Amino acid sequence: MAQRAAKNKKENQYFAMKLAGLKSVDNAHDDSVWAVTWVPATANRPPLLLTGSLDETVRLWRSDDLVLERTNTGHCLGVASVAAHPLGSIAASSSLDSFVRVFDVDSNATVATLEAPPSEVWQMRFDPKGAFLAVAGGGSASVKIWDTTTWELFVTLSIPRPEGSKPTDKSGSKKFVLSVAWSPDGKRLACGSMDGTISVFDVLRAKFLHHLEGHFMPVRSLVYSPYDPRLLFSASDDGNVHMYDAEGKALIGTMSGHSSWVLCVDVSPDGGAIATGSSDRTVRLWDLNMRASVQTMGNHTDQVWGVAFRPPGGTDVRNGRLASVSDDKSISLYDYS
């Protein structure tokens, strides 16, 4: 009985998770905002929100009230992705100009400039320990992994041709890579491609393991559960969110609800919910016990390109936070509990 009561209490807590709009900043950038992430707190400051835009800038915002702290420049084309080191000291921005800029969060000093021409660079992620930075290589059909100690290229992971395709099949030989995600133990890297496939690698052995199938349109965003190194979530232009057992190569479930492309996905710090953004202009909260959408937020007036849950930590952090960014140039901040 006690176990059942505890289970019911836990489920009720998940059901009770709700988003409440806190603040929206219109014209947060001068053009579409394509990228968002949280910079973890350090001993000297609380967490910050980091955004990147087609206006070629990166901006840092105060965590609870979205007051602009600083605007960083340095790219000559739009910013496609931003990433923050788990220690909160450095961050990175990738641009359609084929460069990645790594910078000190507090001083804005450039730490490293990583070149990836002739291919553009898309989504980036630091691994959970901060030892590596993985960068999706777009038309190069590869992911480049950089050592964050030396900023030397550690390895290039090439996406293999699908089984059954002919060597002369040009469309099958190239996979435009859009998205990357690290498993919570840092051993695996998942990569989402334009053709809908997801490739999983053993990073230290630089070994391709297998493809995950089920989507038939671009996979623009991926995220692993923070507690289960096997559980992977994917967002696709086919309008669906998938849950995979990334080790067992099994599609566990499909969640549908958006009326158009699903452009981004993130998982809550407790692993109990995910948030998605879509070209249908909405943000959705999904309960993973029910595997269903439990709330829809309509704060934006255009495509939602990024959603990000704030990680735990920091002395003045009050409640949970979720941020979303959009083609409408705005940022929205939500409370969840």
C-alpha cells in the first residue's frame, strides 16, 4: 500500500507540472532568434540565458527577469546554435559563416575560433563533463568533436551511408547533419539528419553503432534523458516527437499533437516532462508518464526554434524556468513547478 501511495503521489506530481508565462521580451533581437540555452551558475553569479539570432549577435540575459546583460558580436552571418560549458565559465556560438566562436561568458574574451569550412555548422553541444564540444557539420555529413582543453580537433565522425544504397546513389551517400545530443554518461553521441535518420556513435572509440529509424523528415533537435543513458527524444519536421531506446535501437513511443514541424525539444531536469517548439507557433509541455501533451502555450506569433529548461543550481534560483525563442524576434520565459 505504501509503495502504491508513493507511486500515486509521484504521478500526481507529474500531472501537476504546469507552465505559467512570466515574461516575454519583444524585439529581443533585430532578426529571427534561432538558438537558446542556459549558462549554468558559477560561484560568482546566477545562471544566465544565452540566445543567438540571424542578426549575427549573441545576447546574455538575466535569469529571472530577462534583463539584457550584454550583446556579443563576432559572426558575419546568422547564429545557428549556442552551447554552454557545464561549469558555466565559457560558451560557444556557431554561425552560417562556418565558424564557431568560443568565448569567456563574463569577459566576452574569445577563447578559440574553430573553423569548419566549406560546410556550414549547425547545432552544438558540450559533453556532460565539458571535455568535448560536438558540432553538427551540415552538408559535410559529419560531426566534428573538439577537445576543450587544447581546442584541437579530437575526431570527425562521418555518418555512414544507409544499408541497401548503391555507391553511385549520391543522395544516399550524404546525410546533412542538423542536430547532436550527448548521453548523460558522455559515452554516446546521437546525430539527427535531414533525411530523418538518427545515427548513434561510441565517441571514445569513434565507432558508428547504428541508425535509429522512424522519422521520414528532418530531425532538427535531439536530447537524452538526464537520468537514463538509453532514453533519447527527437523532434522532426514530420510533426512527431519520438522516444527511443537508443541502445536497443527500439522506438518506444511516438507523441503527436503539433500541427506542423517540431523544431526543438528539451527535457526537464527531473526527467519527468519534455517541452517542444513548433512552426505551428506553439510551445507544448508533454507528460512522459502519459506520453501526451498536457499544455499548449501560444506566446509566439511565428515559428518556435528553441526551448530550454534551466538547469538546477545557483544560490538565488527560485523556481524552475523554461525559455523559448522564435522567428518573431521574441523570448518568452515560463515558470514551471
